[in-house]
Amino acid sequence: MSAPRHYLKLSAGLYDYVTHIDSAVTNWEQDVFRDITESGTVLIIESLAPNEQGDRIGLAGDKYYCEAGRDRDREDSVFVYKVEAATRRQLRSVPRRYPAQLYLLDMRLASRLDTVEALFTGGSATATATIAEPARLEAGPSEHLIALLSNLPSELRICWWPRAHSTELSGSDAIDVLRKPWARFQLSRFATLSARQESLLKGQIANPQLGSKERARLLSLFDVSLLNAFARENNASEGSLYELLRAMAVLPLLESVRARLWAATVQGLPRVSSFVSCTIWLGMFAKQRLRYLFSMTGLSP
């Protein structure tokens, strides 16, 4: 069975907002459509709470972030009523990937396609429509990496504790923060990049505008597999590995990556020291999550 087919209808009132985000855009509807549907092939959907108008979802692109609801005129179409710059509107929950054949609705009498119910319920319109991306298997630290981490200086180990403040990268600084360690340590030897990622990390794209999805993809390059390969290539050079760890510690890495690395750094410690370090780490982690929850609800701790 083929992938589900749907329409997207853009509110005419979005024109001013789109041209404010990109004053050089020539065909604003096509620009938004191509960005949030990856040229008509997939939607990255963030679940949002219903409002007074009914069900709604977030559609994330590299350049734009849109809010959409059900089209009141058609069951096979979603109505996009709000647009923001993806650099400003950050994803607040894990999105789901919805492959589909997507078309911009530009005529009222267009032929009927599939109902959009699955977009709002989290289901699939067909048995073969994959909603979520396959989970990426995260590598654990290799024995060689663990051996090198056993002598990690305490001040560097502390750098890998959970942070008590946000480490979200701003749009203008995001690529520079990632590019510096990538170039300094020649990390392209240990990862497979898309053409755009390679251009971004080489500084070949002037003033790049990174959406939340693209930032997440770039950050995912700095993982445990990269460190395993770096440690193996440098043949037990503690100094170069420690410098790389120091550079990576300031990045807003996935919590799973930070946790795996920090756990590996305490494996070689005496049991009592390891227990104390783990207790402190868990306390700081709990404090961080509570602050996040308070910030999301608007309550004061």
C-alpha cells in the first residue's frame, strides 16, 4: 500500500509573517510548503494541546514552524494558520515523523485524498505508513575509551554533570559553537555527513538559519560512537581525548550521551567515591528537571 496522501492549505494571512521571516522570499506559499513537508514527502509533527478552535498540531521545518488544525471544508486537508521562524519557536516535545504524499491545496474542487485523522490522533492512515523514525541504537563507551576515561581529571569530570541552567544554542551562535571543535579535532574522519552538514561545519554557508530539527541532527553527531572512534584513532592519547571532552562539555548534548560518558568516567573510581559522585549527579539531575517543569507550567519553585 502507498503512503497516505493529504493536502495542506495555508491561510492567506500568513503572507506578512513569512516575508518578515524572509524578506527575499518570492513564492511564500511554496517556500513554506517545501520546508515543512520536505518537498512534499514527510511531516515532522509536534503534538499540541487543543485550543478553542479544536485539535491542533505543530509542523516543524528547518526554516519555519507552523501550527495547523483540521480544515473545516475538507477531511483530507490540514489548515495552517500560524507560522514562526524555526530559530525562534523551539520544539518542546519529541516530534513524530509522518511520511506521506503531500500537496498544496490551491483549488476548492481538488480530488479527494486520505483523511487527516491520523495526524491528530497519532495513528497511521495506512498499514505501511511509518509514523516514527526507527530508534537509533546508541553505542556504549568502548573498553579502550573507558580505560582512557579512568584517569580523567576531576575538574573535567565535573564538566559532564547535569547543568542547572539552559544550554540551548541561539541561532547565530549555534553553528560556530559546533564548527570550532569539529574543525580543530578533524572530526569529519569519524562521522558520515550529508552535503549540507558538511558545508555548514566547514563554514561554506553564510549566515545559516538553523531550525530545531537541523540543530538536533548536528548535535547528534557528537555522540559516544564519535568518541569511541576518536580514542581508537589516536591510540591511547589521553591529552587529545581530554581536550575534545572539554570542548564537547559545553554543548547541549542529548542527556543519554552525557549520562553514558559521565557514568564511564566514574567506573574506575573507588566504590565510595563513585557512590558519592552518583548521588550528587542524581540530585543535580532531579533539580534540573524540576526547574524545567516549573518553567513549563509558569509556577515558582
